[in-house]
Amino acid sequence: MSNPHAVGIDLGTTYSVVAMLDETGRTQIIRNTEGELLTPSVVLYEDSEVIVGKEAKKATAVKAGAVAEFVKRDMGKKYYSRTIHGEKLHPEVIQACILKKLKDDAIATVGQNFEVVITVPAYFDEPRRKATADSGEMAGLKVLDIVNEPTAAALAFGESLGYLTAEGNTREPLKILVYDLGGGTFDVTLLDLKPGDFRTLVTDGDVQLGGHDWDMRLANYAAEQFQKQYNLDPRQSPASLAALLANIEEAKHTLTARPKTTLTVRHGGHVAELPIGRELFEELTEDLLERTAYTSRQVLAAANLTWKQIDRVLLVGGSTRMPMVSRMIEQLTGLTPDRNVNPDEAVARGAAIFAGYLLHQRHAGSTPHFKVTDVNSHSLGIEGIDQRTMRKENVPIIPRNTPLPAKVTKKCVTKAEDQLSIVVKVLEGESRNPKQCSIIGKAVMRNLPEHLPKGWPVEVTYEYLTNGRLDVQARLPGTSKKVDLELQREEGLTAERIGNWKLVLAQAKGFDAFEGMLDEVMHASRADRHAAVKGPVSLTAATKRIPDIDETRDLTAAEKAFAGIDAQLAPTVEGRGQSATAKVANKPAAVRPVVNPNPMRISTEPAKSLAAAKPLMSAPGAAKPSANPPADLKSAAVAAATSFDEREAVKQKRRRPARRPPPAVMALINVAALLMVSAVAILLFYYLIAWSTKMGDFLHLNLPGLRAPKVKQTSWIDSVPRAMSYVHAIFDH
């Protein structure tokens, strides 16, 4: 069988592009079945068919409830932000529909035998990358890898300059800044480019910033102007808003070539023609452009470079065609942006080059002519415990911008005698607070050898691959126990669900087939949850029914009692000369935090059911914390899991918070209380004055305990004539 063709897919927020390597090793763009280079990333779900591309985009104004667009921004979330035919769909499934269309377009050109590389924004985190790979699998694609969009664009740029082979030694090394502003995401990446060597130095970005935000600014302005004329808001109608955005896209393209245009707004039977100038458009979106400039400066600072050390600036993404972008780049860098590669095609071409690079490695068995080194865009860490405050914190293991692949091995020890499992919670992000990081999931090592003593060494290895995906392994020195740990994710689809959706998409049917799958998945899961609540109260069910008690899913009662590790040695980074340290200490067994899948709920409930677990294992006594921890000892590696008494759980379930009156009633009660306190204070003050002077009850209130005044008192009314006589005397003089 011949070697497969190398194909690259730029799966964009607004448009997608497919490229291939021809027989000479040069990149070519694959046209879709409509004969166009760009395919709109829009899906229309009809009852009998799924339509992707230009026709789906036309339907956004008339069938808004059946159209999905800008799905890339929702990758990594459980559901797409809008309902389709009233149903919630996973964003991976919608992206798979787009990829299936692109797959069919590729088959029409290169045949069935091909493998692909799919691009993602450099700032995509690990869950988003996995979701993209899952979409490719559901679409029936043979996915070689996932590659960052700026890296792919740099490869296309290197192809145009002849940097893909080491033969070009006479060419000088270049430091290039890739400014990638697409329809829905923004990345900026700094690369070191040498003949035959592409090395990413620093990357940063924003997955919620793109050309669509420029469109929405203009849409809001147009809607406000329309509202002033007709007292109607076109944004309230999905169809009117979709038609407005379509007109705005055309107007934006016109403003790229000309300084003025006219924007048409239709809604509620009215039509408004609004003159739009380039200057107004730039004023409305000035802050969005500044956000990209700020990120660019941050990347340069992270690399400890100045703009004078940057040789080229490469513009990628259709939104970089706006004149304001080129002008800002020139002012910021002092360089004229490079346009050697079409901004719409650069990423897809680079992905095809990377696919050829991987296929050459696998099939030819020799080293390719060039080398690609990427970095991770987010730090990878684990949840630990600060020994001084006993609070959970993120312990960075692989810092951001570490060259990939990287391997980290953490040496740990078991926490208890005859421990049955180990739980490691994986985080991604820069904050020390776990609540502000992405929770990738947890890895559980089960079925440890019997009769392991407390303190038995355990080596846990994290391997961060070139595509930004994570693998976890564990080994028990002195035994034959070595396993690949399955990462139990907070979000995302299981392998079974992915396989089921793959079968549904392969049928090439409409939304009717989707509804059958949704009924099977959604209703079955609801029935499972209902049965779990109505059935006997087990340990797992109790934790799910009590929102203020943490859950430790998929663990037996015995494993929950001692699911944890104590890390004692600093981790070492084995890949590419990078290193990272995080020293850790033992945590007292008497107060073990529950492993918490929901970081917003932290429980330090004492272990109450160790005795209940005694028939299953031998529970050690409570360990005392170290009296003199090292100065740099900030955090323990992993929190230990503990179980609790089910009857106590039921008691906590019954403890309902007292109902509070409505805010208005509370306000009245507060005012009444203030008035009462004031009256009492005034009365006490009057008593004090009356008792301390000869005047006695000078107001004649006849209050109990006050004597009658000894001196005749005159009211202030009696003193008015006397005061007026004084006034007349003054004026007479």
C-alpha cells in the first residue's frame, strides 16, 4: 500500500481551509465541492441532512435556531452556547460535522488514503486540544497530531523563504513574530527560525478575541442608531441580527479597500441606511486593537528581547487585512509586516507541511530535513496543600513556554499501611489558587500490591507531548507494578460516547439521527441520576446528594479512606534541559482534605469512618505535622482523600439554612429598629439632663422618676416678643 497523503486542516472560527502536499513536496490548497478555497465554519441542521459551508451561512438569517456558528469559542465546554432545535449539542460534535465536510472535500482530491494534522490556537489549553482531537476522530479522520496555528504559519513562511532544509546554511537566522488574528481567536508567538530548524520561544494569546468582536462593536453601534430612529432593537431578533452581521462583514471588507461605505439595517419592517467611515470603525474598536498590542508586548518581555531584535513580523488570519492592524504593527515594532504568505492560507499550508514531517518520520524511518520545537502555552501543575496555611494551592510542575516534549517525574510515598490507590489532581494555569485554574481531571492508580508498608515509594510521571496533550504514568520501585493512568476528566466525552457519535455522523443523516443519539445519551444519564437518588443511600450517592460535601467519584469506600500520596522529593524535568522544583511535605492524617472535583468546595472534614474501613485495610494512627518544615517547603503534592460516616452525611443533608425574609421586609425591620434605638437614646439623655440640673422635668413630660421644675420655665414662644424688641433696638440705633 502506498504511503498516505499529508493533509493539513485549518479549523477556523469563521472559515476553514484544507491543504495538501503534492508530489514535489509543495503545498496546495484543496478547493471544496463548491469550488472555493474557504469553507465557512457554519453548520445547518435540517431534519434529513446536515449542511456545512456557504449554504449554511446563508440560512443564518432565516433559520437561526437550526444553525451553529463560532463553535470554536466553545471548545472545552460541555455544551455549545446556543440550542439547536431546542437541544443542547456538544461543541465537539458540531466541529466534527465541519471536519466531515472537509474530509469529503479532501477525498475528492487526494482519495481515501490520507492523514491529517489539525491546527488549534496556540493559547488553547489541554481540554480544548483534546476536544479538537475528539472531533477529528468522530469525523472519521486519521489525525496525526494537533499543531499550534502560529507554528504552522511559520512553517508556511519558511517554505516560501526556503528554510525547510538545512541546505540553506547561508541564510541568516531569523526571529519572527507571528501575529495571528482570526475570526474568533488571537495568538502572538515568537519563533527562532534557522535553516531546517523551527523553534518556538514564547507564545501568548486570547481565545475570546477575534474579528467577530470587531463585527459586534459595529453591530451594537448600528443597532443603537436604528433604535434612535424607530425605537426598535434589531439585536432582539436572531434573524435580524444574523442579517445585520452578514452586512457588517461585507462593510468591513469594503472599509479595507475604501474609506467609507453604507451599512443597511433591516428590522420590524423598517430599513435604515447608515454611513460608516473607516475612522468611525477604528474608533469603535480601538480598545480591542490595544489588547492585541499589549499581548504582543508581553510576549517580547517574556523572551527578554527588544523590538530591534525582531527581524520579521508575519501577519496571519483574515482579520489582519484591516488597515488599522498593519498601522499598529508598524508603530509598535518599527517593521513593515510581511505578507509573503496569504493570511487565509498560511495556517493550512503549514499544517500540511507538518503532516508531511510526521509521515516522513513514521514511514521513511529517517530524520526529516527540518525540525520543529513547540512550547506549552499554559503551566501544568497539581493540587497541593500549603503546610503553613493548610490551604489548597496549585503547584506548578511544567512552567508555561517549556519546550515540548517534556517529562516530569515526582517521587512520592504511600500515606498509609496497605494503601489501595493513589489520586493525583491535574491543574492547568498560572494562578497559585486552584479555583482560578483549569481542572483537567484526576488520575487514579488502583489495585496496589497488598501489604505495602506506609511510606513505600511511588514514582508518578507526567509527559507533556508535542501536541500539548498529557499522559500520566506511575511506577512502584521494587515491584513490577507500572501502569498508564487514565485521566478522569471534568469535562469532555468518554471514548464510548465518541464512538457512538462517530457512527451517527457516518450515516450522513440529518438532525433526526442526532435526536435519537441525544435521547439515548441525555435521557439515560437522567435516569441514572434519578435512580441513584431514589435508591439506597450508598457512600457515592450520599456525596452526590449533598452539595456542600466533596465527592470522590469512582472510588470504593476503602480507596476513599486512603486515596492520596505524600511527595517528599523535588520533581525533575527530563525533557530539553528544562527543570522545575516543588518540594513537598507530609500532611497530618488526622485532618485530611477530601479530594474535591469541584474546587469551589473545600472540605477539611476529619476522617470519621476509618474504623468502618478497618476490615478492608489497616488504618494507621494520626501523624503529627513536622515542627520545623524547610523554609522553601510551600506545598504538599496531593491532598489525601477521606471517607465519612453515612449517617453524618444524612444529618448534614437535613440541616437546612433558615429562611430569610425578603430584602424589602428586612429594610423595614432595620429602619424600625433604628428609630426605636434612637428614641430610647433621646429619652435617656433627657433623664440625664433633668437629674443633673435644677430644672427638673423642664419639658413637663411628667415622666416617672422626674421631679417638678423648681424654677418657672418659659417656653420658647414666650421669649419671641423679647427677642423682637432687641431687634428693633438695634435697627433704631
